[in-house]
Amino acid sequence: MTYLISKPLTLVAFMALGLAGCNNSNQTNTEATPADGATTTETAANANGTLQKIKDSGTIVVGHRDSSIPFSYIADDPNQPIGYAHDLEMKVVEAVKEKLNMPDLKIRYNLITSQTRIPLVQNGTVDFECGSTTNNEERQKQVAFSNGFFEIGTRLLTKKDSGIQDFEDLKGKTLVTTAGTTSERYIRQYNDDKKMDTNIISAKDHGEGFLMLENGRADAFMMDDVLLAGEKAKAKNPDDWVIVGTPQSFEIYGCMMRKDDPEFKAVVDEALANVFSSGEINSIYDKWFLNPIPPKNVNLNFEMSDNLKALIANPHDSDQPKVATAQ
């Protein structure tokens, strides 16, 4: 099996995990060139479908993140993404191999960010991605989503002694969130509507957002609760930080792929359904949320919510949770 790593349209620094030596001369790095080849790739993908594109090229291109702990991120090996969503992504790859009868299908990893993930899927550079991408109505106009595999609430990470307990305490404070996310859009609208006079700054990724918080440039970090737990876990002193605030929304993560390709979506949904119905999802969940994880071997201690249990029992690709419970 061959694994290749590609870079996104823009240069993304692997600073979130404090990794060094991300360009390993012993590994094969393939530069994605959407500016030169996107039109041809997009045309082929749209005309023949993703499965045919994969079959013709002999390669499936998988989108991954570098700091969405514990979903999709880089830890010890700069050429190998890991995480809960990545494990599910590999289940999809195995299903594609079986569907196409291509056991030696090559895998190319393509780094994406919150800003580049949708265009890279749309233009055919990336065949699909499973990370920390929220399924919502606006995005459904641009891409398609699989059945959901996680459900979150949007909250705040702050220092224990910051005096911030909920969103109304952000008045006059500085808040950081990640650019290109649903949290960024929500908090800017909230700030305007409530006239909070909150100084909102946007980080390029979750790792940079937490670094701004840790360095005192921001008083709080707004993001999905489980991603905040991941950032808290990798802090120098995790006990100094606390996740607070009434969830402002409950959102569902799904694998993202091109629109109007029901054959490929069916393969993705079936792969996830098999993991759910077999109970394998429980061991995958425990591995990433209830046990020590790389790179610092910290345990997130993030119990599976009732909402996620309901989603696993009754999978769907709606942007709206079917159950809303306190988490």
C-alpha cells in the first residue's frame, strides 16, 4: 500500500503540535497543484463520478487536518495523519477498494484547512475528507455530506481565574476563534446583535487559536467543545484551563464529498453504517477519547454523549441533530 502526502493551496505551518522536521526527505511528498490541474480533475470527477476518477487514476485522495485533535491531526510522523475521524476515513478507503476490486489502491493524503477544505473537494483535488467539518445548510449547497459520525456543542475555553463563565462575560474581552468555521460566523453575529464590544480575532487553525489564548493575546477561545478538550489536553498545564459556557449550537460532523455523486456517497455511508452496527465504533471512540493519545499521551476523558449514541443508533445526514440533550 502506498501513502503520499500532498499540501493544500496555501502553506500551512505545522506549529500546533510544536513539531519539527515536517519535510522528511525519506518520505514521498506530492505537491497538489490545483491551479494547474484542477479544471481537468474537476471535469473528470463531475463527468464520471468519484469512483470512476479513483479507478482511472489508481489513487484515492484523502483530505486531512494537521491540528484537529483528536479527529484528524499530525503527531509523531509528519507524513501520517491520525485520529478518530481518520480511522473512519480509512474504513471508507477499505470499502472503496472492495467496491472497485482494487486491493492495491494507492492513498494520497492532502492537507486541508478550514478555509481550503470546501474548494479542494469541489475542484476534485480531494476526493473526500473526514475531520471536524460541520454539516450545515449553507455547506450543503456546495458539497455533500455522509451520515454524521460526531455531535458537538460550541463553547469556550478559558483560564480558570479569567472570570469568564458564559458568553455574556465576553463583553469588552478579546476572543479568538478559528477562521472559516461556523463558530467564527456565529460569534461575530452574536457580538453585533448583543453589542458586546468583544474584540474577535481569527486564527488560521485550532492550534494557533489555542496558542493565542495561552500567550495571553485572547481571554477565551470559542470552538467545538471536543476540539477545545483536545487543545486543553496538550497545554503545558491542562489544569489551568476550563471549558465553560452554555452551548450556542449543537452541530454534526460528517465526511464531506462532491455533490451529485450518489454512488460514492452510498459507499461512504455504508462503510460508516457497518462500523456503527458492528459496535466497532465503540472501540474506536474509546481509543481516541478515553485513553491516552499522541503526541503527549494525554487522556481527553470525553465520554460519549447521549446525542452521539442516538446518532450512531439512527444514522442520518441531516444538518440538524435529531436529539438535543444537555452535554
